[in-house]
Amino acid sequence: MKSSVIEVLQQYNNFTKLKEFSEYGNGHINDTYLLDYEGSGKVILQKINKTIFKEPKKLMENIALVTSFLRDKIEKNGGDPDRETLNLIKTKDGQSFYEDSKGDIWRAYNFIADTICYEQVTNAKEFYESGYAFGNFQNLLADFPVNKLSEVIKNFHNTEDRFATFKAQINEDPLGRAKTVKEEIDFFLNREEYTHIFNRALANNEISLKVTHNDTKLNNILFDKDTKKALCVIDLDTIMPGVAAFDFGDSIRFGANKGLEDEVDLSKVGLDIELFKAFTRGFLEACGKSLNKKEIELLHMGAIVMTYECGIRFLGDYIAGDKYFKIARENHNLDRARTQIKLISDMEEHIEEMKKIVEKYI
Ligand code: ADP
Ligand code: GN1
Ligand code: MG
């Protein structure tokens, strides 16, 4: 075990009485460990990626505020706050994180037992559940004081800004990779119009900013293993003011894909319209009342724009030399970018159908 981990374990009561310690989960960003120790339950220990999160202490302030707000709400609504929200474990000094001697920030959460975390949807009911959970998450936080939240990654879902970064990455091209992926680059450059849709709608006050999750992948929800109901929304690093259609859209991008995000066989990748329908129903049953007509009308465009944005992030990172997203194999980010391209093409073919599905809820 690394010395930094040993140093961290010493900051918490009992954590050194370890029975088990292992790397855990499939996140692309943080280092996540599962630990099991004598005398009590399991714990999720995470080192925050400080290359990505430049102000990890502010991020931890956000999470401490949001989780305690959610705890109170869930308790008031008669739910189980130990299982329906993340709960930070305090250090011996009563802090919600620990800064180690290298300046890395660590946090510990209660492990939520008897849950399943899916990488791919197995049936429409499950995806309906996930839509309801992310919609409800927005609802629970609707009266959270937004001004208390720090913007942990500036311009996180500003697609115009992401596009500018993408073009800069192509120009810099430190490894000479750009010429090998010209077709993929052109696919995105030819669709620049997508980058303006939401900035324009915000500037015209047609839609508004809400407290959103901003990283609504299926594997950021824990499902109850017995009831198969969505239980807890996790990965709260990117909670910030955002656009409802982006939470909707990122879920569709990941979960309504017939294939995995990094599937190499592109014939397996495409939009599953039944899953799109199921998620839309769940999401809008939970938060439809708080959205105006335009916000509902733009939901399906949120799916295209989020897939586009993620595509330029994956391709840009491939060109830049895989600096941002964790990779497990050569060309991993390129494979991910290609699935996004296939998915966008498929969504473009089904755009009228997607539009009709969301418009039923206006
Ligand atoms: P990343 O930002 O790297 O995606 P996450 O916070 O999503 O990190 O955690 C990675 C994985 O760890 C999750 O997908 C989930 O499987 C698991 N996980 C995280 N927190 C908990 C928890 N409190 N209880 C059980 N599993 C968890
Ligand atoms: C990252 O942390 P994780 O794996 O849930 C990324 C998201 C991307 C996603 C693509 C902070 O999410 O924005 O959409 O990968 N998170 C951050 O899979 O950049
Ligand atoms: Mg995650």
C-alpha cells in the first residue's frame, strides 16, 4: 500500500484496522478505493483529481453543504438519509476531508451496501428509475441556496468554450495525432452550430440555470440490489448551476446507447428509442413541473449537444495525449470519441421521433 494511503488511513478512527483494501469502480476521474475494517462497515475512500479540480477544498465545501441539505430533505420526506444520499465521514479532527503531505485531498464516504452500479442499462424500467432519480435530484435541490456553491470547473458545460479548447488542441497537436483522425475532427467541425444552442437560449432568457448534477452517467447512481429501484445519486463533484437539458442529455448519451461508451464494434452503438422514452417519462414525472415550455422543447437537443460535447472532449484529449480522462488501453479516448460520433449520427436520424416524445410532456 502506498505511503500516502497509510498516512490518510491514520486520520480516521478505526481505518487502520483493515480487513480489505482495493481499487474500486469505473470512474474516469478520481482514485477510488474500497476499504473494509474491523468493527464497522465498508468505506469508500477517494483521492480527488487535483489536475482537474483546481480548488478541491471548495469542491469539498460544495459537497459538505449539498449532502447535509439532502440529508435533511430526505429525512423530512420520510426517506432513509443513510442510504439515499452520500454521507461524508469526518476525520479525527472533525474535518470532511484530509489534505496529505503532498497536497492531495482525500475524502471518505459510508459505503452504501447492497447496491448495484450499472455500466449499461439492462431494461427500460431501470432507465425510467434512473430518469426519475436525476429528475428528483434537481427537485430536492430546487431551493438550495445557489450562491453558496462554488463553480468548481469554470465553463464545464459551456459547449462553445469546449469547442474553442478542441480547436486549440488540434492546432497544438503535440503528438502528431490530428492527421490520423481527420475524418473524426471534420465530423465535429461541421456541426459547430450545436455549440451555440444553449448559450443562445440562456442569453435570451428562454431557459434558466438551476442546481444541477452535471455528470449524470448511469454509473453515478446506486440501485437497491433487491428492489432494483434507483436509490442514491453519487459523484457530486460537479454540482453547480447548470441547464436541466444537460442532466437529461448526458444520461441519454451514456444510458440510452445500445453499446458501451468505449465499444469498439460500432455496429453495436446507437440510440435505443425505447430507453429514450422511458428516461424521458421518469425525468419529467419527477421535475417536469419546474421546467418551462422551452426547457422541455430543448431536452432532446440536450442529448445531442451533450454527446457532441463529450465527443470533442474525448477526441481533444486523444489529440492532446490523454491528459484528462483515465485510459485503460491504447486509443481508448479515440474509441470513446468514435462511439459519440456514431451516437450523434443515429440521434440525427431519429431527431423528429425524439422531439415528439419530449413534446408530449408540454
Ligand atoms: P469518479 O468521479 O471517478 O467517477 P465516483 O464518485 O463516481 O468517482 O465513484 C466511482 C465508483 O465507486 C462509482 O461508480 C460506484 O461504483 C462506487 N461508489 C462511489 N461511492 C460509493 C458509495 N458511497 N457506496 C458504494 N459505492 C460507491
Ligand atoms: C467523467 O467522473 P466520471 O467518470 O463520472 C467526466 C464527465 C464525462 C464522463 C465521460 C469531472 O465522469 O464530465 O461526461 O467522464 N467528469 C469530469 O464518461 O470531467
Ligand atoms: Mg462517477
